[in-house]
Amino acid sequence: MDTQHPSVPPHAQSRSAGNKHPNRGPRTGGLIHEHTRHTARFTVIGNHLTQHADLSLLAIGLACHIQSLPPGARVDIKTLAARFPEGATRIAAALRELETHGYLRRERARVPGGRIVTRTISCNQPGRRREASGPTPAPRRKQTRRTALPAVPKPVYPSPALLQTATEVLAGLRRRDPRLLLSATDTEHLAPGVAAWLERDLPPTAVREALTTGLPREPLARPAALLAHRLTTGLPPLPPYRAPEPPPAARHPLQTCDGCDRAFRAPHPGHCRDCRTDLQEAA
């Protein structure tokens, strides 16, 4: 950030004295730090973030970027995807990681004029949220871990074409509701459940309608978990078994009777049924 921290001494450079220098001691390989003290354009980032055991590297880097931005900067998925090459899907997944571990918080607020906006709050120390009218609460001892997604139904015959159609259905949900933007991992988990629905003679439009109708109005903390629940509880029954219909009986060509010139169907030329009866009686 461009803001200069008043607690930082105005020295241009500072080196550790004595034996406390980080590069002193026997050289055994590995990392060596070459530190220069910052006096402008810097941000203090805690090691609890940069060395977080459960966050992905993309989430850690994105959190550092967000903490370095000035207040009022836009940090929505579209803006970040235009700034970085990782793409909207990976950035959305990283933002959900940061929300899960408390580094980001989204709140809806009403602004003058009655419009409701979503605000993103960046927390540089999760668990130390400051209340407007009270003391700072004690830090949380244990961070919330993200639980696995619920299981989804499986198709009886999981053909590649069926799973591809299911993946396309899930990818199109965000066009119905932007909150249903799914990561590649979530899509891979949910695709068999959608395939099980398609296997029950449901068109993709019907599955999409069932997954997006009647969603809650508040922000969705885990859209993939909600979709997994709907895929499981709303699974329609398999269609009834239909025995294959027998092939139609072969129809013989028309023949002209040798006795009365009447047309009749038979595999070979000859006499019609009446003429054959007369011949048998005469014999």
C-alpha cells in the first residue's frame, strides 16, 4: 500500500547486528534471506496467512493481494479475473477458501436510495474481529475446517457422453444464478449426481430448473453442498421397464389368382383361398 506506517523507523536500510543476523552461521544450503527495510509501499502480512497449512498457494497469494489494496477497491471475481491469469473458476474457489478460514467476509448492506450492495471485508487476523461498540473479542483457538461435500447419486451406466452433458448442465447454472459458480473440483464431484437425473429420461433443462428454482435469497456459503443436497433428496425414480415390441409381421406381395383373376396376398403365384377350396372339393 502507498500508506507509510508511522511505526516504521525512517532508516533507508537496516541490518541485524551481532549473531542475530538471519544469514549468520554455518552455510548448509537452503534458503538465505537478503532483507532490506521498507519505508514506503509495503503491507504487513502475518505468517499465519503466508504459512497457512490448509490454504492453497493461490488463496494465500490472493489474500496478500487483497490486503495490499486500498479501501474501496473492487475485489469481485470479474475484476480479479481480469487482473490475474488464473481465471474466474480458480479465483472463485480461492475466495471461498479465504471465506472458510475467516480471511474474507461478505456482508449485504443497504445504501442511500434503497439499493442493496455486497461488501467484502478483508480480515488480516481471523478471530480478531473488532466490534463497533465493544472490546476486541478473544482470538479463536481453532479455525473452522471445511467439511467434505455430501455424497451424490451415481448413474447406473456412467457413459462419457452422459457425464459430459452433466458437466455442461453444472457449468451453465451460473447463468441462472451467479452464486452457483462452481470450481472444477465441485463440478467433478456433482457431475455423477446430475448424470443420475439425466439417466431417468429428464432433459437437461428440467434438471437445471430443479437445481435453481426456489434458492434462498441470502448469500450461499457453499453452493456445491446445497446442490448435492438437492440432487440426493429430489432424485426422481427410474422409468418403468418397457419390453421391446415384436417386429411387425411380414406382409406377402399381391398375387393374381390363376383361376378367377382375383388379387390375393401369398408368397408365390397360384390360386386364391376360394379357388383352392373349389379344387379340393372337385378332387
